[in-house]
Amino acid sequence: MPIINLSGNSELKKEEYVKELVSKLNAEYVRVYSDYTDRLEIIKEKVSNIGLFSKKTVVDVVDFEKFKASEKKEILSLLILDDVYLILRTQKKIKGISGEEFKLPNVWEEEKWKNLISEMLKEHGLEVKGEIIDFLFENVGPDEFALYNEIKKLKVFEKNLNLDILKDVIHKYTLSKLDDFCFAISEMKEESFRLLKDVVNDYEPIIIVYTLSSHFISLFRIFAYTKKKTSFSWPEISKLSKELKIPSPKVARFLGFKFKGQKFEPVNHLLIYSEEKLKDIIKRLYFIDRSVKSGGTTEVEILNLIKFIKEC
């Protein structure tokens, strides 16, 4: 089969495309990352060496743009067997290679994001209503993985879905369970061990790892942008939120700001982390993401991450 180029910045759509192709073909699935030392050998062996009674094979090459120029040239000139599908994931289209482009709207293109939410609702068999689309955009935001996860959970309500249900469910999960789990980890609370099992049961592995990665990347951006001190005023938090485009409640909790009537004591993350430690955590999350997508056990991987954060 010819090489298929999946371009654009929508990683979710690329994942869905590959998943559907593997399922449709009942194929063997091989995922290859750009930092594999034997990446070229794996690809060459898989696309040109298949047994008489072997299944069809999908070779999924992630971040093809990060390959060396000589490797790209060699891969693009390979003769692909009929039962092999070679997927090359890139941000920009590869000239002369057919495929699909999956682009996300810019974060400020509200109407395009609402159209995307409408499509997601239809794909999950849910009724498309303007008030539901507006609520999802306002409360979840321009984040394809978060939107996908919230909409998937709404399937249980099907035709009974209304704004009152939405308010309850979206608040309960988006602002409480998964977000609280991320903060329980970054605040090094024992509660994180208890929450882990619930989160693994309620969310797909890819969503959990993506959300954790986003959480620590947001913290790293705040850390790099902000001078370390023991307390912050609300105007400082509001300004930082606008400049970094991170929701103000999240910035407030990262910086240990306590709202009136708040029952728990937030932790000022700037006082318990260093730049190097955050880099190590983000790097570990990158490898956890790879492991989970390759069939690793989510609960074990995240449990080890929690222990690493608490101990280092």
C-alpha cells in the first residue's frame, strides 16, 4: 500500500484515524517514535518483511519531521508491501504524499471551535443544541482532548441531555475529579493514591496522561514566567492568567491563593518545585504517554510517577 501522511495539529483526529484503520483491517499495529535508536531498522523490517500467513500491518510513525533528513529520504523511497500501511504523522504536509490533514482552529476562533464541538456531539449520537455547545466551549475551552472526554461521558444521557444535566456533570468531572487528581499529585498529597483508581476507571488512559502533561506544562510556564515569592494578590493572578492564557482559578491554586470560604489549604507550587524537577516530571510524562499508547498499564505508570514526585 502507499504511504499515508497524517498532517496537522489535531493529535486526537490522527489517533482516531489510526485506531479506525487498525480495527477495520484487523491489523497488527506497530508504533515507532522519532527517538527510537533503531527506528529506521524497525520501519524497514516491518514494511518489507511479512510472512505468508501474516496479518495486515499498520506501521505508525510519530513525529516523522524529527527524523534525520537522510532517514526521511530513505523511508519515502521504500517499496511498501501490499499488506502494509505506513503512516507518517507530521505537522506540515509532505509534498507528493497523499493522506489526510487534521487541523484545529486557532484558540481565538470561537465559532470554528463550536462547529467542532457540534461535530463531536453528532459523532457520539448526541443531540446538537446551541446552549449545550456554548456551555461546553465556555466551561471546557478550546482543548480537543478535554472536549472529547466530556462529550464521551455525556453519551449515557443521550436524548435526555439538557443544560441542567450538563452543568452537574461537567462541573463534577472537569472541575472536581480529574483536576483535583492533578493537583493532589502536584501538591504531593496522600489523597492522590486514593483518587488514582477512580480516575483510571472513569477516563481513558490517553486523556489522563494528556491532562497530567498539560497540568505540569502549565505549572512550568508559570514557574518560568513568575518571580518566586510566598504570596500573590488577586490582581497579580488575574494578570498572569491573561498573559499565559491559563484559567485564573488554576493559576490561583498553583500559587497558593486561598479564596474566601475555601475549605482546603492550597499549596504554593513555586516553593516546592525547581525548574529541573519540573523538566524531569514532564520528560517522564512524555515516556508514560508513549508507554500507555503502546499498551502499558496506566495505573502502574502513574503510581510510579506519584512516588517519583513525592520522593525526589
